[in-house]
Amino acid sequence: MALYEHVFLARQDLSQAQVDQLAATATEIVEANNGKVTKTETWGLKNLAYKIDRNRKAHFVLLNIEGPGSVVAELERQTRINEDVIRYMTIAVDEHETGPSVMMRKNERDSKKRREREERD
């Protein structure tokens, strides 16, 4: 089975529950096509470097996928149709990262620095 990382950006005006539903829908699409989602990470609402379809922010979601290429083709087709997703990217990888991704480690590091700063004050 081939390994893929699929990242999509959802519109800023969606609630966290709606973003989670988008991730669940993507998981269902993968599983319906003989694939498997090994990890799902929601990176939260982040600022974009430039406006995309009048959006300055977006919800970022990562899916680690195992499956044939037809899974990716169907997932991208469904993602293209969905109006709540403003950008997506799927890349083939040699192996999935174990543990949290770089973005999640960055969030943990930032929150740790913030706590230390508050304790000093």
C-alpha cells in the first residue's frame, strides 16, 4: 500500500465541529475505497500568507492515508467539489511520521513558552 499525507484548508467561518465533520467525511471516502486513515490532526485556525477566496485565515487538517492511488483520486475529486475546502494538497511519502507532526510540536512548544512567561510575571 502506498502512503500519503493529505492536508486541506477549510474556510475560516466554519465551526470546529464542522471542520471535524469534514475530516470524518474524508475518512469515510478513504475507507470506502479500500484505504485507511492512520492519523488525523487538526492544526486549528491559522493566518494565511495571502488571501484565498476572500479568506485571511483557514482551519488546517492533516490526514495520513494508506491505500492505492484510486483512493487519492476519489478523495481529491470529492474535495474539489466541496465548497468549504479552499485548498488541499496530497503528497506521497516513504513513511509516516510517528508521534505528533511538526505543526503540533510547534503548538506545544509555543504554549510551553507562554506558560513559562506567565509564571515569570
